[in-house]
Amino acid sequence: MQAPEHDGSATSILRPIGYQSGSCGYCQDKHSSQRIPNTRANYYAATDSLDPSHYQALVDRGWRRSGTLLYKPDQWRSCCPHYTIRLPAAQLKASKDQRQAVNRWNRYVIGEDYAKEAARLHPKPKEREKNEGFNLLRTVHESERGRLREPPPPAHHFEVSLEPDDFTEEKFTLYANYQEHVHHDPPDKIVRSGFRRFLCDSPLRRRTRLLKPDSGAEAEGDPGEDRKEQKLGSYHQLYRLDGRLIALGVLDLLPHCVSGVYFLYHSDFEKWSFGKLSALREAALAVEGGYQWYYMGYYIHECVKMRYKGDYKPQMVLDPESYEWVSLDGEFRDALDQRKYTRKRKRVELGNEDAEREMNRTTEEKANRQDTNELEDEQAVQEGTRAENDLYTIPDSETAADTGLSLLELGMPGVMTAEEVESQIDLDRMKIKVRNRQVNTEDIISWGQGSIEDAQSIKGVVAEFAACVGPQLAGEVVLKFGR
């Protein structure tokens, strides 16, 4: 996993909260008659100051944020495991219905009269028209104001802009309409403070960096070279039709990706498939801005309404334990159909000498070797089934949370073991903020009390946090306790 770049002054302050369980908002009661309870479980932390490079590293270990709250799901003990999903933005292959959605919107914006008159006044060369396929960047901008050739005037003026994620009454009015008419929230539950906390005033600090021309890498070399300035931090992408705010995308712009946080639109435009329009436009923003990837949040295979993310191809999902990226299609998707929790099975590649010996084996030897491989595969499947059955013998999320069992003992996927923490992380030298001073953990008076597996001690709390964020961030971020 490639570590995101950050400047030497980058500082993130995180407050460990711990492991908690609760009801799942995606499943509702669909598991009520099954053995698997309708619950979710996460490890939580909070932050008021987070550098985009540090959040990139967290996302690439399965974390997400909701406002200032950061969380890492426990796939073992959740009724619907969450898998981080991403696609290489420049390789997006739009499906027929995705292309139709953006083309239909473009036709609505420009209008039939404009289309006919523009075809007469500004005809395309026949050879160009014949060879033109779907071009993501050209198509998503096709109907925007300033991109259309005039005269004649289009039926509507459509504009899309990017601005800081600050609160405005105009944005809140749009949010209130969306929550009430699309999500059917009671009006008295839709409040400004909730909108501000959830989708504005992000803890991600906005900054810029310079990129080499036509590159997603951080700029080096001659400062006089022509470079692109890349935005980092949280932004709102605003969609305006004839001056009216009709849709809003909440985006985190990180060193390697555009990460979609939330998207909302006015109910007047519900028929225009704005979910598809926004996904294509956010992928286009990643390409244009020099971000390699477009992250769509979590892929939840158990939840039908969340499977649409797999329709944007080619998609990759993050293996919850190895933190390798694997293709969603093929074996991994098939495995998700068969069992609730899936991770990539490791295979050892043959070296050159082994490969040569394999070629020289007799037919009988190869047949015996094939039988052995099939037996090993069957054993691996059985082990996976036993591991899944263990869900009913190891502590469930509520028991784990209520008893205060340490995550180092719990076996949460992707969390380092006690042995790994002790060998890979210098817990004594982790940074901690005490009042207005920054010190090392070893400077705390009570640091020597308790063990790393004692979830009630400060050492145990720090160890849990380190095990969840990994060695890189454990050595870089600053911990804070209390408000």
C-alpha cells in the first residue's frame, strides 16, 4: 500500500473513543429471523484537525468519517460487512444506462430548439461524428454554461462549481428538501446543527500542492516548471440550473483520490438520475484534478440498495485483513454471494527455479500435485466456513463492547495483534497532547501501570488505537483525551 505524501508540518489530533456496537441502519429487520443479529460494530475515534494525507492512510485501512467522527467497521460482528471500494478514474467504463443518464440530462439542459439550430450552425465533420464514442470528460461538461457554442441560447444555463464546505442557508434549504422528500425524514428532525455537523465544517484541513504536468505525483525539480495546483481537503460541488442550487456533492479531496461523502438533490429533479450523473462527474473531477482514484465509500453486498456501486467498473475492494486491493468482479464477488464475510485467500507464487522443476515433472507427478492442491483448496474452504461459524462462539459485538474486552484479544479483522503492536510500534514514543503541551506517552505518570491488553488502562487504550490505525499513523498523529 502506497503511503500518501504530506508536508513535514502536517499534524493530526485524534481522540480515541473505542469499540461500540449498535443497530444497523442498512438492514433494518431483514436479519430478524436469522441467526445473525441486526447489529453493527465499529472502532471509533474523533478529530477536529486531520491532515488529508493522514485521512488517506486511514481510508486505505478501511476507515471512513462522518463529520468529525472516524470509524473502522468490524466485519466479523456486523450483519452486513462494509468493504472500502475504489475505481481507477481514468479507466472508468460507463455502462449503457450511465451514458444514457448523462446524455438525457444534457438534452434537457440545451433543449430541442438549441440542438436543431446548433446542428445547422455548428455542424460536426461527418468523419469525427462517426468515430466519436463516449468520452467521459467531454460528455459531463457538454451542457455547461461556457462550453456551449452560442448562438442560439440553450434552454437552460447549467453550471457546476467547487467551493469550500462552508455552511450557507441556501445549502441547508436544499438539504432539508432532500432529507424530507427523498429520505422521508420528519421536518422537525432536520436541523441546521445536524447539517453543519454532518456535511459542513470538515476536520480535514484544506491546502494545495503542486503536481507535475499530466501527473498525479507531487511536484519536484525546477520550480519554474509548469505545474498544476491540486486541492486537498473537503469541498462542496454545487450544481446550479438557471442560478438555482439543485444539487450538492460533498467531497473529500485526498492525495490519491476523490472520495465521495454524500450527495443530495432537490426533489423536483428526482427523475433525472442524479446519482449516476454525480458519480460520473466525480470520476471526471478525479481525472482532471490529477487524483488517481475515485472512492465511492463502502460497498455493502448484503444491502441491495448499496450494490449499485459495483456497477461502476472496474471496481476494486480493499481486503479487510491484508489491505490489498482486489477486483470486485470474479472470485471475490462470487465469494460474497456464498458467505457473509470474505477476504482474499493468499497463494504463494512459484519462483523461477520452482517453475522450471514444475515443467519437468512427469504427468503422474503433476496429477498427484493437482490432487494435493485441490485438497489444500478444500481445506481452506473448510477453514473459512469454520471461521464464519466461529461468529456464534466468540463474543458478539454487544458482549465485546459491554465486557470491555481489548481489541487485541477480540480478533477484529485488520487490527494488529498484541505481538505485532509490540514488535512494530514504539508505544512509549507515541505523541499525546496534555492540556496545551505535546509529550510522549512514556512521560505520562500512569503510563507504566497496566498492560497493552488491559482495555481499561491508558496503555491499553493507546495500544488499541495503534493497532487500528497501523504503524505509519501511530508514529505520526497526536492523541488527545477528553474534549
